[in-house]
Amino acid sequence: MDLKDKISSNPRIKKYIIIGIIPIVLMFIGFVFVLQKIGKQNFESLISNVNAHFNLFTMCIYIWVTDTFILPLSPMFVFPMLIQYPWYIAIPATALASALGGISSYMIGLMLDKVSFINRAVIRAYEKWGDYINKYGTTFVLVGSIFPLPFSAICMAAGVMKLNFFKVSLYSCTRILRMAIYYFMFFLGFVAS
């Protein structure tokens, strides 16, 4: 029985996937709603005030922190300020910070394996889904790096499961696609207008 058959035969898995996606979608809708409520002029005024105190380096530190730890924050929050920089500087810098955040989160996951209840959960997971984890585990890092999923939690889980470090690092570098999408959404005014 492959993963697709397992998901289709167990309706609870579909329910958990849907329940897991709902908060992410609601956060994005809430962010867009807040931007529209405060108005473009007020938003631009707020951003210019914040820009006076922050630079590219501090924004990259923010991205690294949000992608290292499981926090109710998003790297997307700094992109209105990042559009003042050219795309060929902002996108690679933020992608590097985000990829390093994913790698840091992976390293934290490696250390979390020492916690007894997490270790027991990993052993139970490998007993049930060991083949799937080994085969598809790093693919979740790739999907989480591109799509609006909790990237830090996925990378931390990859560390706890002791997945291939090289693949996790390589797939973390695909964050450049997501950073490019964020940058151009704000730059072209799809979000701030």
C-alpha cells in the first residue's frame, strides 16, 4: 500500500491536512485584510518610518529568526520594507537568510531527539511509517520551502527524524522562489494596494 492509498483509505489523514492548512490560509487573509483596512497611504507612512530604523541586514536577521524558530511570525512581514532594494539584492539576501533559518531549525531538531517523549514519538513514527519517512521526508522540506507551510516546523521535524542533511540543505535553498514571489507581490502592488 503506497502513501496515496493510505491517505485515501484513512479519512482522518485528509481531515488533519485540511485542519493544518486552515490557520495558514487565515493568517494570509488576515494580513491582506489588515493591509487594506489601514489604507495604502497610512501603510506607506508606517513602512517609511520603520525603514528609517531598519536596513537589509536587520531584515535578513528577522527572516533567519522566523525561519529558525516556530513563531507566529512570517518573513512576509518585512517585504513591504524590502521593496526599496533592487530585486537582485533583496531576493538572494532574503533567500539565503531563510535557507540558513531552515538549516538552523534542522539542527535544533537534531538536538530535540535527546528529549525522551520526542524520541519515543520518533520511534513510533518510524515503526508505522519508516519507509515513507525515508522516501518522502525531504520532499516535505521542498514543498514547505516553496508553499505557505510552516517551514521552520518542517525543517525541525526533518532534524528530529534525522533525514539527509545534504538534501534538507539543498531543498532549503529553493526558498529563493518563495522570496521572489513575496518580493514581486509587494513590488507590483498586489498586496499593498
